[in-house]
Amino acid sequence: MTACALLSAACGPPLPPSRLIVSTRILGVKMEVTEPLPLGAPEDTDALGVRCQALPFEKVQLTPLIVNEEDQQSPAIIDPLWIACELPPGQGLFGCTQAALPTSLGELPECPQLTLFDLDPELLASGELPEFPSPCLIPDDGVADGLQDFIVPLSQNVLIGGSVEIVMFGHGPDGPSSSECANTLLSGETELDNLCIQAVQRLTVGPLEALLELAGGFGLELPAELPTPEEIPDGDRNPRIESFAIELEHEDGSTEVLGELASGDAIAAREGDIIKITTEAPERYLQEYLVPINGGRDGYETRLEDYSGRWFITWGQLLSGGSNDPVSKNEWTLLKSADDEDALPTNDRATLYYVVRDNRQGVDWWTMHVDVTPAP
């Protein structure tokens, strides 16, 4: 999202509704464990989805969803750079990086990307853990696709339930460079250029029981007994949108069932048609998790994740901008809204995005396009 949306700064004329995409924006960052540790039985990623909660030494891929007024874009278009900073338990998001201000990119060390095989046995034998400088600049992974690989650190902070704050900086067309945008914020300024793009997200490390098992395997002194394999819960996973079904209602009242679409599919419709959408992120993928009561002093409460979905379009009229059910419905009317500049979408193609989050770190999204024919 732009700096104006992030900081509510005085950015000139009133902004269009958040659901309407009129410039280069980021709608979400997906975190996926791509190289898990070889602990226990292999994970059935097809059945469970890909974890967004990671253990030390696991490789995580950071994928931003970048869009503009025409279509989804390669993340490389914003030339992203990434900063990591360790968050102690209970510290709010952006608290770690903010505590280091003012600073600059040139003052930030490079984040160490230590693998399991880089551990110093003598250091571990002394009961000490590697240090992770915070904040630090995540090194380029060498692939110019705008995605970023990150290896989760092992440190004292993560072993006591800490997490990693991930900050991304990018830029829109003709804007300042990503480095200039980052240095502006790192200097302590609160107002960024409208063409700067920034996102902040928490990478949770754990679950705690798996951390204890890992630390016990290294011979480290533990604050609690080692859990049994049955006591180790699943890590937090991204939700999954499994279906996206479409029905067209024409201006004469007739309907046309188009059925299931794959993400990224395009359909043809006429100006004035109503696209009726039914999409499902199945409830069976919602996970139970523990929430500490009074910092854990009074035990833990078991809760079930819930969904929060948001809809975005490049043109037209939406019946609703959000939903919170596993099965979500919406209607997209192919008519110019009061916030659209043109009678028809750019190049006669409009795009819709549905982004669903659970109330932890999981996220998934779906895209569809419609080629709009002018009304006779």
C-alpha cells in the first residue's frame, strides 16, 4: 500500500475507495516455507497447505501481490528491498525497526543467512546462540523476480517466543527508488512520496513446542520439559481458496452459469451485466491455536481461526468490499461507478482480486478478469 494509506498523511485530494485500484499497490504478502527442516515425518503439503509459520533454519519465500489499474504485475516491477528485525514477545509490529530510527540503509548490516550446517558446535556447547543483528538488510537471493528468500534465524529471542518483523520497500512508476523510499522512513520521516510502496508483516517462529524440540536436540538448556511428538501442534498455515464460481445476470434478466474459474482466468461480458460470485476457503483449513491469558500466568485459551476477506476491482461497482465467511458471495456490476474516470475499463478489461486472511499470518488470493463489450 502507499505511504498515504499507511500513515494517513495529508496527501492532497481525497483518496478513492480502498477497493478501487487506480495505481500500483500491494494487496498482501504471502509467506511460505519452501525448505522445511527434516524433523519427524515429511509434511503432506498437498493436504495441509504450505506453512507460513517457520522454524529456525527453514527457508521462507516472501511473495508480494502487486497490482495496478490494469492487471496483476510481477513483483519485480516495484524493485523491492527487504529488512528483517527481531520482535521480542509482546512487541507491536514495526516496533523493532522504529526503535532503531534514525538510521539508513548504509548503516544496516546484512542479515546472516545461516543454515543448520553453519552452526558452531563449540558455541552451542557453551549454551550460547548466534546473534541476529536487528534491523538488517535481507540479502538479494539472486533471482530477479521480485520474490525474496529468507532463512529464519536461531537466536535467544526466537526461542522464547519472539518473531521476525519483515519490512518491504518498493516504488511505483516514475517514483523515487526503493532505496530512497526506505531511507526516507529510516531517517525518521513520517511522510513518504505517494509513489513509495511499503508493507510490514510479522513472520512467526514456531510453534513453541517444535522450538523446544529443536533446542533440545542441540543440547540447549530448556525452560520447560521437552514435548512429546503428540504435543507438537501444526504450524500456522496459509488458508486456501478452493473454488471460485461465476454466474452472469444480463440486463434483460436472463442468467448464464459459467461455473468454476481458475485463478487468473478471463471471461467475456457486456457492459451492464452483473457477475455473481461464490467463492470458498473451506472451514476445515481453519486451525486451533493457543492464546496466553495474562501473559501465560493464568494458562492458555484455545481459539479457532476465522476468515477476513477483502475484494478489489480496477473498474465497476461492487456490492460489498469485505466478507468473513468460509463461503463468500459478492456481486460485481459492470457499470462505471462514481469513482471511475472512464465509461469502460482500460483496454476494455477489468480485473477483480479477492484476498482472504485468517486472523494470524495466513493469506491467499484469487484473480479474475472480464473483457467488457460496450452496451449496444
